[in-house]
Amino acid sequence: MRNIMKISVVYCLFMAFLLSGCSKQDTKVVNVLNWSSYIPDSVIRSFEKETGIQVNYSTYSSNEECLAKVSSAKKGTYDLIFPSDYMIEIMIKREMLELLDQTQLQNVGNLDTFYLNQSFDPGNRYSLPFVMASTVIAVNRDYISDEIISYQDLLNEKYYNNITLIDDQRIIIGMALLANGYDMNTTDEEALEVAKDWLLQLKPNIKAFDSDSPKNFLVTEEADIAVLWNAEAALAYQENNNIEFIYPKEGSALSMDNFAIPKGAKHQSEAYQFIDYILRADVMKKIIESYPYKNVNQATQTLLGTDYLYNIASNIPASIIESGFYVENIGESVKLYDKLWAEIK
Amino acid sequence: MNSKKLWKFFFICPVIIYVSLLIALPLIYILLISFFQSDYYGGMISTFTIQNYIDVFDQVYISVFLKSIFIAGITTFICILISYPFVLAISHKKPRTQKILMTLVMVPFLTNSLIRMYGWLVLLRKSGVINQVLMGLGVIQEPLSLMYNMIGIIIGMVYTLLPFMILPLYSSVSTVDPYLLEASSDLGASKMKTFFKIIVPQTLPGLFNGSLMVFTPALGYFFIVDILGGGKMMILGNLIKNQFLTARNWPFGAAISIVLVLITSLVIIAYRKLGGKMEDLGGA
Amino acid sequence: MKKIGENLYLVLIFVFLFLPILVLILFSFNTSSLNIIFEGFTLHWYYDLFQNSTLLESLFNTLIVAGVSTVVSTVIGTISAYGLYKYSFKGKNIVNELLYIPVVIPEIVLGISLLSVYTLLQLELGLFTLILAHICFCIPFVIISVRSVLEGIDSHISEAASDLGASRFQIFTKIIIPMLMPGILSGAQLALTLSLDDVVISYFTAGPGANTLPLQVYSMIKTGITPDVNALITIMLCFVFVLLMVSTVVQLRRLKKEVSL
């Protein structure tokens, strides 16, 4: 009998040990799932200091990954996410988002109304804009002197193994479609075939696909041409002033990233506090200065310096936004893109 | 329940719970969803279909399989080439030195493999240490392309998996009877002949064991291909990862995984047919 | 001549094995932040490291995961190895076969199947699921390692002890466990190594609040690694190196004893 007692004591201790390793005390937390390189660490730390809320920050590098993470995790795992336009639409359709209660956000008036009420979420019932981004071609003029005005120019054999691209199938296949005069969101198989051939033709020139930071390739001179997000290009420019930005004549891919709260989020009031904090003019200024995407916050815009305002890679010109294209939800046809992507790689 | 039964219960319960919950359940579930239909955007519909398996045999995905097998095969081959002379050289040392050297082999292993891949990135890139040293010495004029291509991937794979070849090969080389080697050279056999006629046959279990432990992981190490291959190449690991984390087509990802498991099983059956023992795997 | 060639080859392979780590250590003392050219000596990054709470937290998580999963899998593995050795029961063969699955299956399959089951059971992804996954792939290695020692031990010893009136509990704790110690320790060391080394399975089974060092470095490789990561790696490596040296010295002592016997 004593042995049985001993065994059960050992088992209990063991289980206690197991549990103690895993459980954390119930402090106030908010689980944020965001793009990598979007909010500087310092902003998160100062939010934590100011509110006493602990931020669990994890990242994703494509909208699809965001969707996959939110839908595969237990409901309520994430409290705040930053999906782009078309993904907001998908998530609304799948009833994955909470309605936003804008009355909980004191600073919501800071947003520029130009960016509100977009077609993917009329009336901003589920989402509010965070920043805008656009693809751009960045060229290191130390080594490349040719004129580049079109995606077609990237096919030049001189650029062998010298171009890096964003690792995002919709954006890159979209680029190939634009280059060949098609709609960026087409599901027409013939058009996609043309896009595939075009990308295969481009492939020898491709050094690497990198979703998160093709800028490193430019900065370390690993590659002299990159198709990347505008803020990344602007950051590369900070390291090397001979980097030039080109918005190709076929148009750029645009992306508007938004705050959204997944359905069933457990720490919603903390999530609202986090959104409200970021909407503050001075906080958004810090974010924009670290990651110079297109700012959509009117109150912040007046605080930003000329470095930001006169740089076309960070402060995207209105004409580019007008002539640009958003990725759209193409439903089931995404499988076509998926297969094409596997074929190119 | 008497005390004897309770003892048995105590010793057997954990392993049964473990095997059924953490091994059998996940695999059965994956097998199950590989026959599901994927719906529009990530959901799964539990109607039976074999469409996912038909899709796997599309030319595009077959080529991914072939590429992965090719990379894993080359990696295994290079690991064998490097490991044999290495373990033979070690086995000629004193026992104490052997112990120390084998411990040293394990040291890099205790940092994370991803961190070591980052180290390779710093070494191999265009402006990396190796190119700078070589250019500084005047050996080359233009930087070499050592990564973002096949070379980078193979270096990364061989580096990461080499210890899995060295360890089993070492333990089987240390069982070779030194008198046999002496006798062989006394009888006038050349070094090559001794190696192929005596050492290789005697160390076959270790060789098979090591090959298995190098080959199968190499099929799945997506992060090496991502980092040192520049995301330009797709092996099975990337394909499965994409299906689960990007394309949201879990049933298809599950089907690829099941095919991968079948390939692995074939390798294991071959290993057993060749006389390999399961309990030698993962021993070290 | 042959000796020189052999030694040269050994040196070459060890350089290959250590080069990527040495270069990271070197750059942790570099004044430039780009990890490209060594410009000058500084300890600045070590100071930065202690300001970087994200990085420190990821190290902390890594150590928790490795520590807990090593201890748990060693305990369960030892009990299981003994149970499988001593008792027979229905389905024992199946259990034995299934045990090898985590050893031979590509990690990615284990990763996604655990992820799927976590989703199925609606488990919240986090440290707990991560630790569970690590325990899952560590246990078989401990079992294999303990079993190899078990097969060599003399069953008469425990019979004798039992005849002398020792209880089962005493036999297990006083006789079996000490005899199995070499196997248990090498199993634990293997579990620790595997847990620290894993990337693939962690990638799928971690969730918010469970950012471990490899996951952190993975996202940083893409956004640009700062040298405080190098500093962290250097510190971690020193720690691990000392640990390993201690264990080697202990083993060498034992080797010496065996030789002198």
C-alpha cells in the first residue's frame, strides 16, 4: 500500500511539474499577429510600459499565412490581426471577424477619410486602415545604368542572377500578368499560361524570392534590382542613396493593411487599447519612421519630415495609387495560381 | 487491484497513452483528411474523395518529388564520402582522444540548426566571408555564387545532416576487429581492397542506418532551401508547408505527406531487408 | 605520412563543422552591424542584448521548452523502456513498431500531423503544445537508449534483491535505475540536443507567447539580423560547451576506471 502512495505522489509531482512549466500567470495580455517588419519593438515596449498589458507578438509573411494561422488556431487565440484588403473580404465572408466598435477608439478621427470606406469593407464595419503599400522596382544605380520603365525591361539578359522578388504568388504572378497586358486578377487559364512562360523566361535573372525583406539583398549588393514593397525600398535607400525607385508603366500592386479583430478574440478590450495607441499621431509617426509605408493617418502626416514626404518610395504619389491594382479574392481559382507557383519554382 | 497489477499499470500506461495520443492519432487523422475535400478557403468537407492523390501525380508535383529525392540522394552520398575517412581516422586514435573528438562533433549540434544556417549565410553570400577572403588573397576576381542556388542547398543539407552519418558509422567502425585489418594487410591486400572487402561489409549496418537518418529528413528541411536556396527551389518540405500554411489546402498537404510516409516506409523496408535493425536507429 | 594526412583531414572536417559558429561568434564583437566586414572590437551588442526583451524572452522560452521536454521525456522514456522490457501485454508489438515512427518519419509530417490534431482538439497553440510536440519526438530516443542498456543487465540481481525482501519500489529505485543510469543520461542528452536543434516541428506547433530562439531567428533572417543575436548565440554556445565538457570529463573518468579495472 505504501508503494502505491509513493507512486501516486511521484505521478502527482510529475504532473505538477508538467503544468508549472506551461502555465503562465494571468496578467493582461494581447496576442497580436502581424506582418514581419511592421511595428518596431520600441513601440510595443512603450505600449506595454504605458498600459501594463503584455504583448505577445507573432508574425506572418503573407495574407494566406495569416488566414491559415487564425483558422487553424483555437478560436480566440489571436486578438488583433493586420490582413490586407482582399483578405478582409474573405474573412468577412467566412465570418471570421468581429464587428469593430469605433466608439472604443478615441483616436479614430485621426485617420484620413480618403482611405476609409473601401470596397472590401464598406463603412469600415470590420476593419480600419493601418498603412498602405505598393510594389516598386528598386535599382542600384551604382551598377545598373539602363533605363527601366516596364516590367518587360527586367527580362534583359544582362541582369542574370541579379533580381530579387517578393515571395508572394499573387503579387509576382500578378506582375507577370500586368507585364503582358492582362488583368492582375485574371483567372483565365490562357493568360496564366502566358504569365508562366514569362516568369520562366525571367527565372534565370532571379537571384531569390524573399517575402520579408528583399531590401537586404540590395543593401548587401547581393542583387542590384528588386521588386519589393515601397517601405523596404525606402529603407534600402537610407543605406544607399544610389538606389532609385521606379513605378513601372503597367501599374503597381497595391495593398492596404488593416486592423481587424478575429471572431471570439479573448482580449478584445486590450486589442482596442492597442489599436487606439497606434492610431495616436506620435505613435504612428514612430512606426512610419521605422517602416516608411504610405501613411493613412492625417494627424501623423503633419508631423512627418521632408525625408518622408518627398521620397516617392515612402509617400506613394496619388497618381500611382490611382493607376495601381489591388489583389482581389478569386475564390477557388487560387488553386491555379498555386500550381503555377510550384511550376515556376 | 493488487499491487502487482498496479505496477504493471504504472510501467505500461504512459507508453500506451503516448503512442496512441501523440503518434497513432495524429497519423490516422492525417490519413483521414487526405481523403477529404478542401473547400473554398481553407475549410475541409468530410466527403470521401481520392482527388487529392490524383493531384499528387500531376507532372508539376512529380517533379517536386524527383527534385527532393535528387537533393536528398546527393546529400546522403556526400555525407558517406565525407564520413568514412573521418570515422576511420578517428578510430585510429586513443580511446580518450576518440571520446573527445566525438564530443566535439556534437558541439555545433547544440546550437540550433537554423542558427548554423544563418552562419552559413554570413559565410557564403556574395559579400560574405569566404568570397572576401578569396578575393583578398587574389584567388578569384569576381565573387563566387555559393548560395541562392543548388550549391548552397547541398552545403546546408550536408552540414546539418553530417553528424547523423558520422555517429552510426563511428559506432559500427569501432566494432571492426583490428586483427582482421592487420591480417588483410599482412596478406598483401591493398588499402583500397581492405576498405572495400573488409571495412565496408563490416560497417554496412552503420552505413544503412546513417543513410536512412540523412535521407529522410533531407526530404523535408524546407528552411534550408528557403534560406540558402533563396526560395527558388521547392522540395517536398516547402510543398507541404505551403499547403498547410499558405494555400490552405490541408487535404492535399495531407495527401502529399502520406505519399512521403510511403516513400519513407519503402526506404525502411529496404533497410530491414538489408539486415538493418530498427533499434539501431536513433541510438547514437 | 599517413598520420599527417589523416590529421589534416580531421582538422578540415572540424573546421567545416565549426566555421559557421565561429563566424557568428566573431561578428558578435564587430562594431559594424551588417555582419559583412570585421571593422573593430566592441562589446556593444552584449549590452544591446540585455535591453532586447523579445530576444531574451525567446531564449528563456527555448530553455524552458528544452528543459521541460528533456525531463519529461526522460522520465516517461525510462519507465516505458522498463515496462516494455519487463511486461508483455496485448498489442505490445504494435506499440514497439509505432515507437520508431518519430525517429524515421520526416519531421515535417510529424509537425503537420500534430498541428492538425491540435486544431481538431481545439488546443490553444502556445508553450504547452510546443512542449508536447518536443516530448513526442524525444521519448523514442530515450527509450531506445535505455533499452540498449536494459538488454545487458543481469536479471538475477533483481531476483536476488526480491528474495532478500526488497520491495518492488526499492528494486526499481535502488537497483534498476542506477544500473540504467548510463542509458538514461545518454538518452537525456540526446533529448536535449534534439529539442535545442529542432526547427521544423517547432515551426508548426508554436503559437503566440511561445516564440523560441529558432523561430525568432527565422523571422529575423528575413528582416535582417542584428548582431545582438550573435551575442546571444555566443553566450548560449559557451553555456552548452561547458555543459558538454563537464559531461565528457565525467564519461572520461568512467572510461579510465573501466580501463584500470
